[in-house]
Amino acid sequence: MKKVFLILALMSTALLNAQTDTTITEEPKHFYEIDLLSRNVWRGIDFGNYSPSVVGVFGYAPFDGMEVGVFGITTLLGTNAGYGNTFNVYASYKYKMFKLTVDDYYFNGDASNLPTKYEDWEDTHFLEARLKIEHKGVYIEGGYTLAGGELYNIETDTFNNTQGAYIEAGYKGEHFAIFAGGITAPSALNFHDEAGIINTGIKYMNTIEKLNDLPFEIGVYYNPNYDNIAPVGLPRIGYGQNAFNFLVAIIL
């Protein structure tokens, strides 16, 4: 727990210092978003036994480029075996074409697979640093686990939860997006025990153009590394049920 707060504190201090010599052009602002999903899909893995899910985001932007917030997903129907719910605390800073983000991920588990407790920071949380470079819709992003996830280290000789970096590249336009992402080595945060491409997809986004428009997204996702979804040696209960996933999201 101390490691998590120390890294977040150091990052916040550095970002605040970086802002000292720049001009603040906007007042601090709060924002939120609620999305309804036909299913929860994250980095090539479906969670919650295909249950419709709801996403909530609340953030605060103290100045241009800086953002802190919380992000949560929960299933709405049926039994999710503890794998439909996720909670994330994040901090990010964007400067021109570069964006640095630190995330604290928590994935809820239960006795049917892996029992977890939110207050058990070292075992059940993942602290990840991500750097994204984007220019005219084309981007590349890399993320690496800095700490945590010890509970998922089932076989330490073959599966180290901090080995694998996640790398994604793609293009996001006004209405269409296409991307591919993979890991360089086994990664508990990314729920895979072998390196490879884990997350490919294409999306269509309908943005608000009129007052009565309803913004939504439609996406098709495929995981080429589906057979190697982790944790090693445990049954897939509530997650990783299909290599192909079709997703509809309505943004409220």
C-alpha cells in the first residue's frame, strides 16, 4: 500500500512542477460519464459471463493536461463469479503528443477462483505506468506493471506478474478505430501466461451531432492468444469465455 501511494505522490509532484512554467488556460473542472455495455471486454478478455455491464467514470482536471479520477465496472445480470467487477484509480498528464498515466487496477474475485480483498494492496492490486504517443489519430501505447499482483503469481518459475509489458498501436478517427495490442512476456495484469497478440479490434463510434442523437460504439474484438488466458492452472470462471467478442456501448 505504501508503494502505491508513494509512486502516485511522486508522479503528482513531478506533474505539478512541470506545470509551474506554463499558462493555465482553463478553470479546474469535474467531469463524469456513465456507459451501458452489452458485455465487459478489456484487453481481449471478456468478464462477467457475457452479462451487460455499467461503467462509471468520475474525474477532476485541476489544470490543462492533468487529470485524476476513478473508474469502475460492474455487471448487471446473473452471476459473474467475481470477475465482472473492476475498480481503477488513475492519474494522467498530457503534453502535446505524449500522455503519461499511472493506474491502480483492482479485479474482484471470489472463492470459486481467487478470493480477493480490496485492502490487500500488495496481493490484489496492480500498479501500471502507461505512456501513449499520438499524432493525427495514429498512436502507440505501452504499459508496464510496477508493483502488486502477488496473489496471481501462481507459478513463479514460469509466470511472473511483472514480466510482460502491454504494447498497443492503432488509429482512432472521428467515427472509426482499429487497433492491435499484445504482451512481451507472461503478465498477470493482462491475464495471459504467454507472450503474443492478445487484443485486436475495430470500432464504429457515433458522436453527438444533434441534440437528440444518442452516442454509442459498436466493436468487434478478437484475441489470437485466447488459449493462453491465465491465471495458470485455474478454471476460467466468469471470464475468458470467447476469443471473439461483439460489444455495443451506449454513452449516457
